[in-house]
Amino acid sequence: QVQLVESGGGLVQAGGSLRLSCSASGIILAYVMAWYRQAPGNQRELVAKVSTVDTTVYADSVKGRFTISRDNANKKIFLQMNNLKPEDTAVYYCNAMFWDGQTASWGQGTQVTVSS
């Protein structure tokens, strides 16, 4: 089972940018990779996902501001977050999924806090 470790979270002012990284312990070529987030009191929600052929899907709330990408050779996933808003504050989790949507692995999460 692939292990996932996120990094790059932190505190940023509204309008700023952050780049999250997710490093995998093994080959990720066969997985759909995704970023989820969970704010206090809320359910975990999908932020963005990228398929094995680089097809991307974004939550409506982040379209045009966030970009997901994958580097299969280096076993990494990225989430570039621009024009951050206070409502983007959450713990962000990296996720690996099988082709049928079943989860293969979760990372431990990284905190993103956006101040107004």
C-alpha cells in the first residue's frame, strides 16, 4: 500500500498563494490522485483530482484558483493554490484512489490557514 506525506501548508493572507506537495512511497502511475480538505465542523470534501491520463476535476469553489498536477516519475502530487480566501482554511489531505473510486491511501494532512 502506498504511503502519502503532505507538505507545504501554512499561514497566508487572503489573496496569497501556497503550493502543497504530496510525496508517495511507491509508484502512483496506476492511481487517481486527489486533494481533499476538511474544515472544523465540516465533512471532508473533494478539492481536485487528476486521473492516470491527466484529466482533472475541480470543486466549483476552487475552479480558476487551484491547479492540481502529478509527477509520476518522482512520485509526487501538487496543488497550486492562488488567490486564497479565508474559506479555504482547512486541513488538506492527499488521497490515492483505484480506478473505481475506492480509496487506496490517505496522507496525514497539512494545515492551511488563510487570514482575512
